[in-house]
Amino acid sequence: MDIFLAIIGLGLLVLGAEIVIRGSISFGKKINISLFAIGVVIVAGGTSLPELASSINAVLNNYSDLALGAVVGSNIANLVLVMAATTIIFPIVNINKNQINQAWINIFLGIFLIFMTFFYFNYIFGIVAILTLIYLMYIQMQKGEIDNTEIDKNDYSTIISLILIVLGIIFLVFGSDLLVSSAIEIAKKYNVSEAVIGLSLIAFGTSLPELVVGILSAIKKKVDFALGNILGSNIYNVLGVLGISSLFGNFTLPEIFLKQDLLIMVAITSIVLIFMLSMKKIGRIYGILGLSIYVSYLYYIF
């Protein structure tokens, strides 16, 4: 029953994210937000909502390991699973300076999380993180180097768009409640730590929206959007998800994260950056390497 409820929770998270994305894109068009802003800011933020809902729920129930595991695990899943699946279908070519800068920001945030293992997350971190996120998204909107016209979504009226956003958030919150509570019970029954459950089951489930968007972009042979969504979502996860979650309670990073998961996250991001700088593309070689790394990672943490 717990596994069944977890699957339902994952389904609601994915459905909620899809509805939020559709409503957000339509609303953005109605108020004349640029396609770059819609893709990188709204869609990346929308696909990070499952992580946010799960993390806030976990912190409120005093299971912060699940919140941190979901963020770190989701970032790793985005970099190896989502990006690998995307590039195997269609390589990401013509890497530009703005995309490289986003990769550097991801590396810096990973190193920052390693630094945070010596401290704890509280409302001060939350305020600083949220303000930093707003500033970074403003800078991204100003650069406007990514054209996301390949994502075709239906246009709705302003009222319908807002209703879709609200309805999607409701699905996200309810789905995260089912998922977190089921994951905790599964962890207890099988003697698996909460951190591992967060790094695997929850992280994979909350990365499904990015995976769907990435595959859709690859099928349309317009993968710049997918890359921006992946790197943008990871920025949202660290600054937005952990930032907002820290407003609901104080928590610390488990020592095990410092010894393995954060180092893995920084290492994988560095590999992506090396591909960007040396080959000016992320092709099928990375795709095969990424999937191999993700399977090996899941086997290792279990």
C-alpha cells in the first residue's frame, strides 16, 4: 500500500508540474514576458515546484534529511539522467557563453553547499538565498540569449491560466504529502535511511518534469531549452527550494552528504562544463556516460 501511495504521489507531482507549466507559459505570453524568461525563469521554476513541495513538507514534519536528499538527488538526476536522456536523442550543440555561465553558477552552488555542511540552514540563509535567486533570474532575463520557441503549448485566457497554476500547486502539495509519508514508511520497513530515500525515489520522481521537458525538446530537435531548464532548475533547487524550506525550520546537512553526494554533484557538473568548454557541445558520448554514472550512483547509495 505504501508503494502504491508513493506512485500516486509521484503521479500527482508530475501532473501538477505539467499543469503549472502550461498555465505559467500561457500566463507569461498574456503579459508579454519574453520567451527566454518563460523558458528559463518560469518553466525552470515550475519544474522545481515538486522539489519545493516535498522539501517544505519534509521540513515541517521534522524529516529534513528527505528535503536535502530530494534537492541534491534531484540535481544529480537532472545532470546525469535528464541531460543524458536528452543528448542521446539529440545532442546539444552550439553552446553559448550564457549556458557556460549557468554551469559555473551550478558548480559554485555545489561548493557552497559543501561549505554549508559546517553550518545550518535558517531564515537568514533563506532570505539571502531567495534574494540571490531573484537577482540571478533577473540577470538571465536581461541576457536573453536562449530562444525557446520549440516548446509548443496551448494558449489559454488569463483567468484559465491562473486557475491552472493554482490547481497545479494543489496537486503538487497533495502529491508531495503522499510521497513523503509513503517514503518514510518504506524507509522504516526496509531499514533504508531517509537520506537515501530522498536521494533516489523522491529525487527521481521530482525530476520527472525535467525529464519529460528534456525528451520533448530533444524530439523537436531544439535542446537549448532543455539545457537551460536543467541548469536553471538546479539553481532553483539550491537557492529557491532550500531557501524557502529554511524559512519553515532550522536544519543541517548530514555528514554523509559531504563525503559522497555533494562531491558527486560538483564532479558531474564539472564534467558537463568540460564538455561545454572543450567540445562546445554535449553529445551522445556524454549521454551514455551520464546514464552509466546514474545507474552506478543508485547502486552505490543503496
